[in-house]
Amino acid sequence: MLTICSVEGRETNMEDDIANLIVLGVLSWTTAFLLIRKTLYKRSFDFCNRIVSTIHATLAVILASRSVEDWSCPVCPLASKSSLKQRQTLAVTVAYLIYDLICGLFEERVSLDNTVHHLVSIVGIGAGLAYQKCGSEQVAALFITEISSPFLHARELLKELGYRDTDLNLAADITFAVIFSLARMVGGPYLTFVTLFANNPILIKAMGLGLQLVSTFWFYKIVKMVIYKLTKKQKVVSSPLHSRKLN
């Protein structure tokens, strides 16, 4: 009886620690944004928020990598109890999503798509934390989704810095497209497959399938974007005006 009570007590303390980490995380992300906003006061609201988003994406990838138990099988053990490192990693991201959801409400145009995405992500990751299961699958999904995010934000940051329609911006576009495609269309389907066929809660399976469907949709749009950018670049290079400038 004492042993059972001791285990239950430790689990309750761990749950409290994760909840406290989420609260601390929301405050930390908000503070970071306010400091960046004050320092870069000439830049837009979106610019400062994207810097915070880039910091989170980088941190999420690092934490996700550090929480992997066996690199010969990064998503193992499947459908198992989440480790403390995995739960802490997910808690940091939940905190960021809550911050970003609130931050988005103060932008000039509130994005319904972004709001829905954040709410669904918070519920999905929150379910994993509540079940204390699927840590390997969720951390792998976090790695896959965030690995391309710094380049996604770099594209928009460069535009505000005056590098729109430049070779540097095109390089950021292509780098983002390549990393996104490899992560979401190679790693993504594999992760979806093992998540669906493992003994995971139905909500986690639904989240995994939904993520892959959304990734496929965005992959289609990104391919169209890259084709458009490369075609546009080719037209500029082959134009008579451009040739005269080179001469």
C-alpha cells in the first residue's frame, strides 16, 4: 500500500511539474517577444513574432533530438509511457503554442487557419501529456514539423529586411522546400504508419493521420510556389532588359 501511494505521489508531482513548466514557458515566450519588440521597435509585430518562432523551432528540434532513446529506431519504443525528457520537450512546445495563439489575436489580421491549427495542436499534444503515452511518436512528429520552420520564417524575415525577390530569398525558399519535403513526405508517412498500427489512443492516431494529410496539402502548395519562383527567375534572367544590364 505504501509503495502504491508513493508511486501515485511521484506521478502527481510530475504532473504538477509539467503544468508549472507550461505556465513558466508561456511567461518566458511572452517575455522574449516583448524584449525583442522593444529592441527592434522599428520592425513589424510579425517580424518580432517570427524571431520568437524561429527560436522555438530551433529549441524544439534540439530538445526532440536529446530525448531520443535509441537513434537506430528514433520512434521507439512505440505506444509506450512517455519519458520525462519527452514530456518536458512537449510541454515547452505547448507553452509556445499557447503564447503564439494569444499573440496571433493581436495581429492586424487574425488568421482563422492558424488559430484552428494551434488549438488542434494544443489538444493533441495535451492529450499525449495527459495519457503519458506516445512520447516517442509525438516527439518525432515535433522534430518533423519544426525542422523546416526556421527556413520558413527566414523567407519572411528576409522580405522585411529588403531581400524580396533576391537570390538570397530564393535560396531560403528552396532550402525550406527541400527540408519540408524530405521531413513531411519521407519521414511523415513512416511516422503516420507506425502510429496508426501501434496500440495508441484513437485521438493520437487521428492527430497523426490529420498531420500527414495537412502536410500533403502544403507539399502541393510548396511545389507550386517553387515552380513559380524558378519560372519567374528564369524569365527575368532571359529578359532583354536584364541582358542589357549585364552588358
